[in-house]
Amino acid sequence: MCHSDNYMIVDSDKPFQIIYSIYSHEFLGLLIESFVIQIDPQGRLSLAYQNISSANASEFDSGLNKTDYDLIKIMDSMNPEVVVKPFIKRGNIRPKQYLAKIFDPKTEDKKTQDAIEEVIEKKRSKIMPLLIGKRLFEMGSDGNPVWGEITVNAERASVLFHFHKNEENTHYWPTIKFKGEKLDWQYKNGYFISNEPGWLVVQGQLYHFEKGIDGKKLKAFLSKKFIVIDKRIEPSYYRGFMANLISQFDVESVGFDINIERGTPEVFINISDLPGGSGKNLFGEEGEKLEEDKIVFELRFKYGSIDFPVQTPSSEKNGASVRLEEGDDSYTFYKTIRSTQKEKAYLKLLRDKGLEFKIGKDALPKTEAFEWIGENEDFLDIEKIRIVQKPNAKGKVYNIGKAQISIEVNENIDWFDVKALIKFGIYLVPFAKLRKLLLQGKTEFELPNGEIAVIPASWFVNYSELFNFMEDRGDENVMVLRKHHLALAREMEIGNLVQVTLSRKLERLRDFSSIEEYTLPANFEGTLRPYQHAGYNWLRFLNEFKFGGCLADDMGLGKTVQTLALLAHEMEENPGLTSLLVMPTSLIYNWELEARKFTPELKILVYSGTQRIKDPWRFGDYDLVLTSYGITRLDIEVLKGFYFNYIILDESQAIKNPGSNIAAAVNQLKSKQKLILTGTPVENSTMDLWSQMNFINPGLLGNQNSFKKQFLLPIEKQGDVGKSAKLHAMIKPFILRRLKSQVATDLPEKITNVKYSDMTVAQEEVYEEVKNYYREKIISDIQSTGRNNQQFTLLRGLTQLRQIANHPKLVRDDYEGESGKLEDVTYMLQSTISEGHKILVFSQFVRHLSIVKAYLEKEGIPYAYLDGSTKDRQAQVEKFQENEEIKVFLISLKAGGVGLNLTKAEYVFLLDPWWNPAVEAQAIDRAHRIGQENKVIIYKFITRGTVEEKIMALQNRKLALAGELINTEESFMKSLGQDDIAALLD
């Protein structure tokens, strides 16, 4: 806004200067504007000037600094139109008209006037300190912005208030000093530009004041020597206005005394109860729901006999407090000069220790509050900060002595002895009593002197697991901890929570790499790879300490052979003892074959089938009993009647649900030691782990409810990394898991395993029907017409039998039963996928791949697919190679072709055996280039008791004779004699 139309535009390329000019607005009082003035050749301000705002300031950037830009921005917002706009409710009135209406005596609105004045005053208060070092002028009535210059004094003036009391009244007036000299400022047409704080213009000089004095306290004296306070109102005036003035400013008194007190404060913290559930919080704010009892900390500073709360920003301006003593017509003021710096230093110290002290108060949950006091006892003593307790309404007094706990864990023969020294102040507390309180979740109890001791919050965090796993044996100061909780004790030792003393032997269990090398038993007929021998060492080590273990190596790494080496040792070391191995039904035959191969001296009983003899005494005649989970559940009354040496569960995730019938059954079995085997110890929930670990080491992770509370919920619902780490530390000594990638250097390029499957009842019926048909037809025809004419029929019959061994649906569309092989294939697919590996699935039969494909789609498992009809071959390859979500690639064996780059695969499933294993190997190694990045584990799926198993036996025999000569189905057929054909169709 400019007040003259007769001004010239300033040339920014010539010398100019920015100035600030005060003018009086008709309604809004004193306002300030910014101008640029052209400098004439003599260096003086010329008559050429123009208003400067944010809109054109950049044109004059060369003459402006940051403060100028800040001032211009504030002054823009001080423009009357900008100030008034938010107050106009209707859009059809101009700001100037609105102001005229609001300030017109006939239509005035005092409330709005005051609100507008408050906005203007805040802007003045921001502007005034920024004008120091700038040129300031009074604007002339003609709008000349440089009519009269005002000198802006950077140094502050001081004010002394005088109160002279006599018998009739009290006189009150202020005096001002500037640079040590008394200022003559009254009756000089002086005026205040700003009141809060005051900025005074007198005779072309602008003054501001120490202690930020409000201009309103001085304004009345611009044209008045003093004010008289009538005797009748003296008491209220002294108590109110004068006491407030004395607390903030310098005062000279006559007729009454002002005593000044200075010193170092005594510091103390008041503590008091804040019951949970209060509708108001500590600071009087509505609506906060306090869930638990808290302790309020209130910081106070004491000077002499008076104590004060923490100063707020408004109360610390003066750094003083005043109290008044009244007599008969006499008044004595006591002014305490508070050490603001020392109080702030104490406040910072306490905040650094964790107490926020919002407006001088803080509140902590009760257990945390007394823990804070205990932990900071030495700090409070050194800093001379006292804790002062206010008894609550019930007279309850808390013990504020330091809470101390010292725990020792010492190895005994079969367990750990746990001893503890627990003190609250001077009082010793029995270990058993504290454990009981902590497990019940009780936070306080009464001491012998009647005071209430509060258990520190950290004790619940640090010791709950330990106390939960300990057992009470009748001694109130000594508890018992089972040895399988070694990792828990060790973790607490690392955290300096307990002191642990272990034997040298048990120390080794904490570091698997230091376990000694054990020699393989003489009755074990096999060679273990280095990582497998390390696994055997670990199993032997657990055996020595009677700990249960979980061997959780990746699928295909030889959990079976490591276990058989352990069982061979047991037979050698403890002859006559029987072990029980429980597994899914489909694995029994594989275990039997592997046991006969690696441990031929073991006497094995397959406890399965409808003809099994249900007599527990019979088990004692064998070294190893093989059975299934289903039989275990059905025959638990038989099996639990025998005390086994080892109970071993293969694919132990079968008992992951602790509420299942099979989990209930196996937990009734009795043995000296236990071992579980699984590639996926956790499939869906952390509870899977509890069920399996509780089987091998009962009590290791507490009972089911405590495990859920202590670990499952914090880990799965809250993502508690600390709890997850603690759980891992507790189970680490008892789980050995090696990933395929970790032991790659120990592996050959390819490992081939044969996986035997049993047919379902319905599948076997179809198989027998087709087999009988072709056997009778071929043998009859050979006898009558000769073998050479029957090759086609033989090939057709064998092909159908091989298809039925896979799944009867390959030959009969109306078949509605299950397939034993499909069940095994899908189970192993799930296990391998859950371990994060990529799998190639080969079959000669496209229809067989379609059945697997249907299963994958039903389960929502993404896959790649390739058979002879696939047109986008390379796209399918890239999909498998590059997409981490694609774990399965279904491939027709004959459709592989050359040039497929499938180096990401780690597992190969051959769903059906080909006539010649050499061709099988070529299809895998050459056509698909597997093994360039990863070592490959191959599984051949063979249906037991079918032509597949017999073809494999014939292959081995024929290959030994003919080598690479047998390379086609036809040549295989030609190599078969009549006895071979009869054997195939038997």
C-alpha cells in the first residue's frame, strides 16, 4: 500500500536503498511498510521511491538480505486487506467497507476489533526486533515515506518501578535509564509502536527494554508523572498487581520492605499414586484411558522454606517468585530469585535419565517407576535429588530401596541347581516366593516393616522364561532347571542376568563345531559325506547327554543314512535294546531297503499290515521296529506297553498339531531317548515347533499355554524380534539343519534316490486285472505262435501297467480312486517347495503331467509347463529361471529337446522310470544342462510290487551285460527272454 500517487519508479540498476516507514492507519493503528528509495549522485535519499513487496522484491535482490525478505513477507501479511479478509463472512463487502463498519461507533463490533488488533500486534512484535540495523522513518501526512528518520537503538533500556507508601496512599511511577543515563521521556509526545514487548519512540529515538516490559505498563506515564493508589484498595493492589510486578521487574520501595532471597535450590521429586482407569490424565486433560496404576513424579525446587514447581515458559521470564506478608497497615514482600540455569540443568539431567517432566510432571507404570528409582539410586545420591513419598488415601507406603537380584546356575548330575539372592532395600526375599509372585503376574507384596515392595518391570521381561521352566523341589532358596535348558541359561549369562557354571563337556554343546569326532560303528556298511559325519557326531553327542534332537536337513541330504549310523552304534554299544521308527506309511519300504543296505546286521520288524501280531513282548526280539503314524494311533495301547531305546519320528511335522490324535498317541510312547527327522520343522505356525520340541525334550519350551503367551503371540502377532532370537537360542542346541546350499562342496554333482510308493487298494485292483489279462494272453500266444510275434502286445501291456503304476486315470477315465504314487509326489513337492527349492518334474506320459498340473492349480501353486505341443518353449524356460515364485517346471521327457537352460533347478523328480537309464541321464544332463549352477538331487518314483520295480531290476542286470547297447524300448524288448516276460507279468 502506498500513500502517494506522485512517486517515481526506482531504477534497480542504479544505487538504491531499502527503508521502512511507520504510518497511522485510520482503524488499525500504527502499521509499517517497506520502500526502496533511489540514491542521488551525492549519496542522499532522493524523491524517487516505490513500495516493495514479495511480488517485486526479486528486482531489487542486490540490495536486500535475508532479514529484508523476512520483513517484507511479514509486512505483506500486515496489509489491511490481508488482515481483514479472514474476518469477512460475506463475500459482497470490500475490506475497506468492512473496517469502516466494524469501527463505526454506531455499528461497531468490539469483539472483532480486539481480534483484529491481536493479529496486528503479533505482527508488530515479529517486525520490531528485525528492524535493528535497518533505516526506519515516520511517514509524512502527504505519504512521503522518509519524512522523519527514527534511530533504532540496539541496546536495551532499563526500567525501575517506584512505589512510595505514605499514611494516606501509595504513589507509583516508572523511570527509564538508557546507557546509564536517566531518560527524559514523559510529556515528549512519545508513543509505543508495539506493546508486547514495548517499543517506545521518543524524540526520534526507538527504545526497547530489558525483561521485555509490556508497553501498557508505561503508556499511562507518557503524559502523567505518577499514579495514586487509594488506601482503600491498597490490600488488593499489593496482593495482585504489585506482587506480580515485583516478581518480574526491578522495584524501588518506600514505606514497605522488599527482601531479596538468592541461593541454590534443594531438588526433590514428589511421588504419588495415580490409579488406573482415571478419566483424566496427569495433566488434567480429558479422555485419556489409563490402563494400569501409575506413579506420578513431580519435580520441585526448594529455596529456603519455600518450594516451587518447574517453571513454565511464561513463569521463567523473570526467574523469580514473590510472597507477601501483611500486618496492620504493613506489607513485606519476599522475592526469591530462582536459579533458572540450575533448575534447567537438573531438568535436563532427569530427562536424560528417561523422565520427560511435561510441565514438571511425569507418570510411569508402577513397576517401571520403582525400577527407575532403584536403577538411579546412585545418580540421585550424587546429584542430591531426594525422593519424597506422599502416602496414598489408604496409607500405603512404598519401599523405595534398591531392588537387587543375583542368580547362580550350577550344573548338577542330571539338572541345574538355580540359586538366587533377592533384596528389596535391607530385606531378603525367598526365591520361591518371588518366583510364585512373578509367575502369577503380581507386581507388589508387603515387606516385614509394612512397606510395599514393587517388583521391577525388567524382572518380568528378563526372568519370566527362566522362572517358568524351573521346578520347585521343596527348598525355598534353590530351584531346579532341566539340562536341556542349557541355551536359556547361556543366553541369560551373556545378558549378565545370571552366573553359570558348567562342566567342560557341557560347554562343548554350546558350540556345535567343537563336538568331538566319533568313529563310525563297524556294523555300518556305508560312507558318510563330511557334513553327514558331522551330523552323526552331533547325534552321538546328544545321545551322551540324553537330549532329544531334531535333524532337519534339507530333503535329499541323507537324514536316513545319518540316523541308521546312530542306530548301528546303539546296536553295537547297547545290544538287545529295541528302537521304534514311526513314519508315513509310504516311507516304510524305503526305510527297510536303506536299513538292509547300510545296516544289514540290524534285526528289523515291519509292524504294519492287517496281519501284524499285536504283542509288545515280541518287539524285544528286534533291534528296530518300523511302523506308521496310522498304526501307532490305532495300536497305541500295544506300543506304549514297551520301553524302547530310541523313538524316532520321520517326517515329524505329522505331530505339528499338539491337539491331534497322532500327537497325543506318540506322546504316550516310552523310551530312553527321542529323535525327530523333518525337512520342514515349521510349516504354518510357531506352534508346529512347540509340539515337536516338546516330544523330544518335554518341558523345553514350557507348556502349550505359556509357550503361546511367551513366544507364539509376540513373534507372530507383534513381530517381536527379541522373542524370536530368544526362542532360537533355546532350541539351537537341539536342532541341526543344513541347507543344500550350505553343504554344496560336500555333494557330488548328482545324487540319485529311489522313492518307493505303495498302490492304494483301488489302484491295486485295476493293476491286477490288467496284469492278469495280458499275462494269460501273451503266455498263451507265445506257446502257440512264438515270442517274436508278441512284441507289440507285450509293449502295449507293459505300457498300460506302467501307466496304472503312476495313476489308473491314465488308462481309465472313469477311475475315481487315489494313486499311492501321486500322494507321495505331491507330498514331496510341498516339502521341497516349503524349503524354497526349484524342482523339475519329468514324466514320459503327458497325461500324468496333466494330473500333477491339476493338483498344483487346485493348491494355488504356480508352475511352468512344457510338452511336445508347447509353442512358447523359451517363455516357459524364462518363467522358471527368472521368477522366484515359480518353483515347479513340469516337462515331458521326450519333449525336452536341446538348448533348454534350466540351471536354477536343484531337485529333479522322475515320475516314471524309462526303459534305459542312460537315455534318462542324457535327457536330464544334456538336454537340460542341469548342474551348472546347483548340485542336483534326483528322486526316481517307483511303485512297489509293479512292473516299474521289476523293470528297474532287469535294467540293472541287462546293463551289466550289454552296457550302452540297450538304448530303445524295442531293443529292451528283444533282450527279454520268456522267463523275463513271465517275471514282469507275475
